[in-house]
Amino acid sequence: MSGFDLVSCGAVPMGNWRGNTHIFSENGHKMSLDHKTTTSGAASGDFEAVSQQLAALREDMSRLAETVTGIAGRRRDHLVSDIAEGFDEAKNYAASTGKSAEHQLEVSVAAHPLLAVGLAAGAGLLVGAMSRR
């Protein structure tokens, strides 16, 4: 019977199961069955209903895909702007930290000039010794 359950749909079989069989649904519609296929007005109505539901499902899935795409686009835009702001903040922090470190070095050299000259000479000797090898 190709997946058609007579008990669950409320149909009552009448006649011989070897040849053509007639069943009656709860609302009194006479449906004719044979052992190979199921053909009836109710079955075609069910097919049309399922087809309409599938079409509605396709439409809903299409709208859902559009909505998700829109949400993802907006989130992407927010993410890009957040990243750009983060880079700007990091650049400003590095610039201010670099200026602060430069200022501290100038103050330290001004306060201890002989120590600064000694450190520079030691660094020069170290670089010279490493470059000979």
C-alpha cells in the first residue's frame, strides 16, 4: 500500500483484498484502492496540501536565510568598526608610551651624563667585539 496507513486515516476497508478494494473515510468519501497504487480524491487533496506546505516552508526558509544574512552583515560591520577603533587606541597608546619613554630617557641622561656616556661606550665595545667574530 505504498506507505498509506488505513487505520491512522480512519478509513474502513470494504471488499476483497485481492483485487480492487473500496474504502470509506470517516467523512463518507469512497476511495478505490488496488494492490499496486493508491488513487483517490482524498490522496490528491493530501498531496496538494503537502505541496502547499512545502512551498510555504521554502518561502519561510528563504526569508530566514535573508534575515540571517542581514544580521551577519550588521554584525560584520560592527566588528569591523570595533577592530578599527581598537587599532586606533593601540596606535595612540604606543605613541604616548613611546613619547613618555623618550622623555624619561632624556631626563635620565640629563641627570646622569657620565653614566650615559659609560653605558654608550660599553654598548659600543660589546657590538664591536661581536662583529669581529
